[in-house]
Amino acid sequence: MAILLQNEEFDADSIQEKVIGIAADMVMHDSGFHFHTSKAQLLYAPSGCMTVTTSDKQFVLPPFRMLWIPAHEVHRVNFRNIVAYRSIYFDEEYAEKHINSSLKVLHVNPLLKEIIERICFWDWAALGNNQENILKVFWNEMDDAPEEKLELKMPQDRRFKNVTEEWTKRLSIPPMLKKLAEETGAVEKTITRIFKKETGLSYQEWRQQWRLQRSIELLVEGNSIGEVSHILDFSSDSAFIEFFKKHTGSTPLQYLMKNE
């Protein structure tokens, strides 16, 4: 077990145990881009919300989602508010025996939540029969956990890669297409073509998906519908609610309540 302090460094690759759990309460964290050479990682927060960026995707992780990160996957973890950070590292060979090694977001049910908490707070060196039995249940639940598809593919074109990373880092709302064209010197048709090719979405669709991810993060952090609507520049609260329902099938409050 490791309970980390805010700025304490931790190197999972330097530890030999096959299962390593850590826990921390942190705020305003930016891990920077990094990867683990010998460990797969499960990333989860029972309270608060994290944003994870890989080489080509961005994920938002509220308390009902977790991210499976295979070894060697470059990623960056950001959060602005207080987050109950939980991370479990698995020896790469051990992990590959139990789960497909692809990067994916999974839904966290109440049983998985409790198991993750247990693993993050037990002694690494004491994997007796009880711990092994818990791990068996853990892998069974992982196999059954529904995959969540709310992700945002990031453009790789050099003209837009850096600015999109800055929007995430600084929480700047992506500008409208015309404004982006002015800022980058690229014509609107070129921007639309590149985003469609590299993300599968037009720039305006991509921008809306960014706003959706950010709205989930803001709601989980405790902001009201009015506050989220204002921060994300919607014309009214009702416009934001309509937007959110269109993309998730639920109003913001329904979405949070059904995932508690």
C-alpha cells in the first residue's frame, strides 16, 4: 500500500510485486506525458474527476468510469479540483493473462468500486489466499464491465495538435471555426478536412464533444447547471440541458443520479 502526498513521486516500474495499489487525495495535478515500461495501470477516482490524454485521444473519468492503460501507453493525467486518486499497477505479463491489453474505459459498478478500494489499501507483499480470491472476483468483474465510448480523438496535424493540448491544459473553450482559422492561418475548409480525416468529426462536431466532456467534469466537481452553462458559453441553461440530453440521452441531473 502507498498513500501518496500531493507532490510525492512514485515509480511503479521500480517495484517487483505483481499488484501494486496506491491512493491519494490530490488537487491541481498534472502528471505530464509519461509511460510505464513494465506495468499496466488501472486509473480510477471514487470522487472527483480526471482528464486523461494519450497520444491521440482524450478521456474524462468521473467516479463511475475507470481507464485501463496497458504498459508502454503514453498518457497524461490532469485534474483541477480535489480528487480521490486510485491507481493499481499490474505486472505486464500477469495482466496480459487476464485482460485484452488495449486502452479502454470501463464502467465501475459498486462491487468493483469496493474491490478497487480494497486493493489500493492492502499490503503489497501480503498476497495470501484472501487477496488472491479478491483478485479472482476483480478479474471476473472486469470481464463483465461495460465499455464506455465517450472519448475524444485528438488531431495529429502539427498546426492543431499543440493548440488542442493547450485548450485541455488551460481549460480554454475551443474557439468557433472562423476564430480558429484566424488564429492558425488555415482556411476553414482545410481545418474541417483535417479534423474529419484525423478525428472522424468535423471541427464543429469535435468542439461540441469537447464541451460535453468538460461539462461532465464540471458537473462532477459540483458546479450547478447555470454555472456550467455560463462557463461553456451556452446561450441559456435550457440550451445546455438540451445539448447534454441530445448527446447522453439524459438531463445532467439524471445522468449523475443514474451513475451514483
